[in-house]
Amino acid sequence: MRIGALAHTTGVSRRLLRYYEEQGLLRPLRLTNGYREYSEADVAAVRHIRALLAAGLPTTVIARLLHCVHDDGERLIPSTCPGMVANLQREHRRITEAITQLQSSQQVLDTMLTAALQQPGDGPDQRERARPAESARHQKGHRLR
């Protein structure tokens, strides 16, 4: 099948399929005219890539692990490949650290937002909101003259 058919079958854009190829995730057969020819195995590979991306894995890790997974029609099943567990554990730690950092950032923003909302009504947000109302009053007064 050609790239358009693969895109249609998988719901993934042609551009993204080309990117997967650039990253070494897909290796379509190249015809003599330069066209890419994809197989049913590529359809499964795209499903696996999408599932691994949804798990938060970067394409560099997916390239190392893609051959280590298969599906049972509904879910992705890892097989025992060298480095599989170590790669998944490393990515799990990375994602956990990112979540921790985001939660810390959220707490700082919550504190700032709480403090800002407790300020009297003369903060910059209130002044910006007042400007359109003043402008509308000014325009009404101007039109009446």
C-alpha cells in the first residue's frame, strides 16, 4: 500500500509517517520509481508507535524498543528483549521527575494566584478590565455631543 492508504488506514498524517521513517521507526520498501510501499506489518508498527508515544516515550527510545512489542489486537504486549526493562524504568523515572517538576510549578502558580486574588481591586488586571468600560463610556459621551 502507498503512503496515502497507510495514512487513511492508521489515521496518521503522511507528514508524520515520513517523520517516523526519518526516525528509523518505519522502513518501507522503496519501489524503482521512488514510491514507498507499506505492508500490513507497517500498519501494526504505526499502532505500536502511537501507543508508545502515548506512554510518553521519545522516538529515540521507541526506535530501540519497537521490535520488542506486539499486540493482541487491543493492547500492546512487551516481549523480553535485552534492555527493555531498563529502558522502560529509565523513561518511567524521567516522566515521574517531569510530573514532580510540573506539580511544583503548579504550587508556585497557585500561591501567586491566591495572593493576586486577595489584593484590593487596583491591580493591573482590574485596571485593564476597567479600560474598556471607561472607553465605552467615553465613546458614548462623545457620540452624544
